[in-house]
Amino acid sequence: MSTVLSVPGSFSQQQLGILVGIAKQTPLQVNGLVDSALLTAAALPVAKTSLVMQQQLHQTLFSLVELNAGQLRVVETQAVASTGSAQVLDALMHLSTDLFIEQCRFNPQHDAATEQLLYNALPQWLSSQPNGSTLQLDLNADGTAYTAKLTSDSLVAALAPIRSRLLEQLAALRQRAPEAELIACPTLAALPGLHDALRSQGSLSIVAVEQSLAVAHKVSDQLTSGEGLSLHRALNVEALDTLGPAVAPDNESAKARGSFATATLHADGGDAEQLLKQLRLAPACCSLSKSCATEAQQLSPWRGPIHSIIRSHCSRLTPATVTMSAANILS
């Protein structure tokens, strides 16, 4: 089963070795490694120099992808610590706890069970963020319903330290590439207060992981060429011209899909049943006919260290080819 792993450009050789070692314990045969920022930049309808922003669990990656001599190439990757989804959750935990204490005289973090309830509720509250209005936070604990009011201004203010660090790094990279297209992942674009700030920087595109993995599948020949498992940081633009548009600038549907990261598995052809069994991602709703598409689960982008989106295409005549994103496995 031929496999290409899409990994963050910040991964060290040791981290790449650990990841490949893990993959060797599965049915997947890793034939290629590619910088995830490169795939994200390649998902634009027209290849161009880009600044790619990718949020992980504990950091955000900024990658400069330059178009030069018919190639897209990652030339720089910078990590901004303490700006990941975990820090967003921490800020929201503190904010919502203060609101419940102030408005309800109830501390949801006083008890482990209610603290977990609050943690589980945060992603839904964040996806329902107010737009110049007030958001009602409802929490049921020990048979009692508690309600707190959260204003848009307080939500934006709570995330200001994270937002300012991101914008500071963006400004530094802008000096090197003032005309570069800005690309953000859906979770960053949905961060309260950040979207408008990014729009003010110029043209903005939102690229979901599914779109970048679709590019990887179509250029898999480039990604699996050469000897050994070196990390691919360049793609020939000519191969991308035949792909067609992958994403529209500031795409609203991409932002809507981005409120929840989707773990999906797509398999077509005679190898579909075997592939699903080997990867152990076949729920009861799966149809193992000639064509099979399974949505395995919904994962909040603010929960858990592993954001794994698998896209595979199988043919009756050829072995399965899998493209997997390993966005936060080792971060």
C-alpha cells in the first residue's frame, strides 16, 4: 500500500524517523514525505509565492513558499510557540471560568467532572462565537443549570496575546515577501479577531487539509520519486496546471468546514474492503460496494494531539495509494 506522509516543515530528522517507524508497524508502506505547507500553497488555483500559516497543538508554523523558475519551494519555516490550539483552549477556560464565578458564583474548575464538562463545551461555544453580540454559555452540572453571558469584545480580548504573537511573526516575514499570498488553515481563520486582521494584510485564502491532500494524491509521482525517504520541499508548477482550482480566496465553505476537522477515509475499487479492515476505520455505515466513502468521526480542532485526515484512492487494477496528514502527531 503506497503511502505519502504530509508532515510539518518543523519536524526534525529524529521526529521524522519516529513517524516513519510508527508507520512501519502498520499496513502502510511509506514511499514519500512532503512538507504540508508546500501542499497547502499548491492548492491555490494559480501557483504563486505564499505565506502559509498552520496551527498545531502547541505552536503555529509560518512557512514561506516561493515560486521560482517553475517550482514551488519551501524556503523558510518559523514556529511561534504558545500559539497552538491548546493555548486557545487554556485562554477560553480561564475566561469562561471567570464569567461563571462572576455571574453565577459557580466555579466549574472546582470539581474535575465539571471542569471536563466545561472543556468539552468550549469547541461548540467557540464555533458559535458572537458577531458583535452576546453569546450565552450554558453548563449543566449536578442537576443544576448555570448560564453566563460572553460578549464578543471579551472573547477577542482574551485571545489578544496569541493574536499579537501571530501578527508579529507575520509582519517579520512580510518584509521578505511583501506581495506573497497569505494562506491560513481554517482553525486560525476562525480564531476570534484574527480573520479581519489577516484580511487587512492583503489577499487571504483558506485551505483545508482535505484540499492539500487532494493535491498530494495528484502529484504523488513527484513525491515518491528518488531514492530514500527525504522530505520533499519543492514541486514542479507544470504538474499543478492540470489540477484545476482547489480553493477560492477566503472561501466561506472552507471556513465552515474548518469549525470541525473531519477524519475521513475514501476508498474505491476492489481493494476498498481490505484497506478499511487494515486501517480499522470501518464503521457500520460503510458501504463496501464498488465505491465506498466513509466519514469515520468528527474531531474538534481544539481537542487531542493527533489531527489525522486520511484520503486514499484505490483502483481495481493497482495497489491502494494513501495520502495521510500527520499534522500534530509529534508536536
